[in-house]
Amino acid sequence: MQQQLPDLTAVQIVELYRRGAVSPVEVVSAVLDRAHSVQQAFNAFVVLLPGQALSEARASEQRWLAGCPMGPADGVPVTVKDLLMAAGAPVRRGSAALSQTGVCQEDSASVARLREAGAIVIGKTTTSEFGWKGVTDSPLTGITRNPWNPALTPGGSSGGAAAAAAAGVGPLHLATDGGGSIRIPASFCGLFGFKPTFGVVPVHPHPPALTLWHQGPVSRTVEDAAFMLDIISRPDRRDFYAAPHVAQNFLDPGISDISGMRVAYAPRLGGATVDEAVARQVDHGVGLLRELGCEVTTVDPDFEDPIGVMRPLWAVALAMAVDGVPPERRGSLDPGLEDLAAEGLALTAVDYRKLERRREDIARQLDALHDDHHILVTPQVATLPFAVGCNVPPGSGLRHWWQWSPFTYPFNLSQQPAATIPCGVTAGGLPVGMQVVARRFDDRLLVRVARAVETLQPFEGPDW
């Protein structure tokens, strides 16, 4: 039982607690042991918090013994990406240029919701510096590796969360997504990743990326992601941008039949070049939707790559992040980050507002795809996982992460909900994900679709 505990889902763990079959101390101890055992191989964590986590586990154990759990996640271990604040832990944001002393005194809003539900933070997961790119290495923590093959990247910037999830370090992993940072590593690591509609999960404090930035789960099962979404989507009055709270009850399976659902399949979404092995596997995933009774129409929308809007908006966000770094420490920044931030510093306020106007046009164009279709399906990433230590696939001739991930950032611009659903493993043994997208605030619909696919083809994990 002890060796199996880290692999249990959150829903299974809570049921065992309810029956008195296992204690929070046993589960948290086992998950921490797994984290320590895989850290050298995959480098998923900035810091582990054994003292704090075990203390909270003992308190949780007493509540369960008394029949008074704090909330739905009492005693369930969770990891938190190191762009978010967790009281009692440092927040380093992947940067060696920030102060190395001190711990946070408060939680980010989503972390606070998890703690209120009784979840136990066991550690902070790695990120690229300020989450600026689609792989996970940084001047602070070095290289994070993919449990499917440690020579390959897990993607980013939430690569630590994905590596921890794929290595079985507990069930729940809280991550962020400003341009694909949940969905890229979910695809590269064979996991379910969910970027909710902007505003559904409250944010405090807001980061420099502001309205591009989403928070959501990375998990090994759709059910666990739904479990987390029900908790972290609870409101926080400090979030000025939050949507009106509507309890979506993600965990309720609702109607499992998705037959008759109209699906628009855009295998290239305006002309993206996709690796043949990826394309084949996504075609297989779309075949599963057909098998489930969906009406699939292949579409080729007249959609121009919006990187001309995304790149400068992202550059402004990074300029704001770098602005908080003391000048004498900026020499330790990732050079690619510093170069992109310089572009943001050169924009005027009028330039920025013009970009936001163009962003509105892009969002309306993407929304129009749902006039005749419930969901849009695309590849999640245009390439397979590639070598660690590289920002682009070696030999590809590409220069920037967004060139191999053209399907992610459009939906940060539009703020739509988007999820990564594992759609199988290539002949070479690497996972591939397909992206499903819905109209804003149709988040629960995506969970329903993902559950149906998972039922037909359960997600695989790595044999590490």
C-alpha cells in the first residue's frame, strides 16, 4: 500500500480517508518520499516542504478521526508552481536575480482556496524564468526533465508541475498559463491540462501578464482536474477582473453522452506546420470523438497567426517583470528573456492600446468558430518533445518557442477555455495531446468531452 499511495487520485485518497483505511500522514509521507526519490532524475521541484506538510497532515489526521474534515480536499497533497505564492515558502519565479531570502506571508488566491479546502502544499514546482518560454530550464534551477525520457524537455513553463504529475508525485498540481504553459507540458508529458476561461479562477495578486494569464490544474485524470477546479474557481473579492461566480460543479459527471456534439477540427489552424507523428496521433484522437458519436467537420479557417499581437503583449509583461529586478542583478537573467523584455520597454502606451484593439478582433474571430460548432479541436503542440537545454527542436531552423507551439497562445488572447487531452503515444514511445477549445465560460463542456475520451481510451503514464 505504501508504495502505491503517491499514485492514487485525489478522489480515491478522500474516499480512503473517509473510510479510515489510510491516514493523511501516510499519504503525505509517501508522496514526499516519491518526490525526493525522483527529484535528482527530473528536477521538478524548487523546494519541498516536509516539515510544514507533515505538520498539516497530522492536523488533518485528527480532523478525519473526529469526523470533521476541513473541506473536500482535507489532507490531499498538492504542488504549486513557483510563480504563485504559498505562505511559508519562498517564491523565486525561476530567477537567480531575485532575493534568495524570505518566505511568503500569504497565499495566491487559488492557493488560498486549496488550503481552505484542506489541501496540503508539499512543494513548489519549477518554471522557466518568470514563465517566459515553452520549456522549463532557468538560471535558478537548471534543467527540468521529462519522465517519459529524461533527455527530453517536459515543456513549459509549468514543466515542474507536469514532471511531478507524470512521475506520480501526488494527484494535484496547480499551474499557470500565459501563452500555453499548462497545455504544452501536459501534451509533452501525457497529462490532462486545463486552462479555464479567464476570470473563472480568481487571481490575486495579478502578475505582469494580467489578462493573458490563467491558472488551472495539471493532472493524471480528468476527474482530479475537475476536483481541483471546483475548489479553485471559488471567488476572491480581491480579484478586480474576476467573472461573476457561477458554481459549475465540474466534478459532477453530468451527461456522459457526447454523441451529436458538433466538432470543428482544424489540423493546421491557419497554416501551422505540424510534425507528421503528431498529426497522425491527433487524427487518432479525433477518430475517438467520431467513435463517441460526435459530428466532426474538418475546417481550415482564414486565420492569420496572431503572434504579431501576442509577442509585443508578452514582451510588455516581461518588461514589467524585469523592471522589478535590481539593475545590479540583471546580468544573471536568461538572455532570451532580457532581449524580449527590451522590446516591451520600447512600446508606447498608444502602441499597447492598439494591440489590445487587434486582440479584440482576434477574439471575435475565434469566437465565431463556435457559431456552428460546440468545440474546436487542434493539435496541442506542433512537435514532439525535444532535447533538454534547447528552446526549439534541434535542427528545426526555428528561433522561438511560439513557432513550435502555434496552437496555444491564440486562446490566451481570446481568453477561451482550452484543455489538453492525451490522444495516445507514438510508435517511438512519446505522448501526444490534442487541444479542445470551447466558447468562453463553456468550461464544463470541455471537462465533459475529456471525460468521454478518457473513458474510451484511458490515459497512459510513462514507464520510468
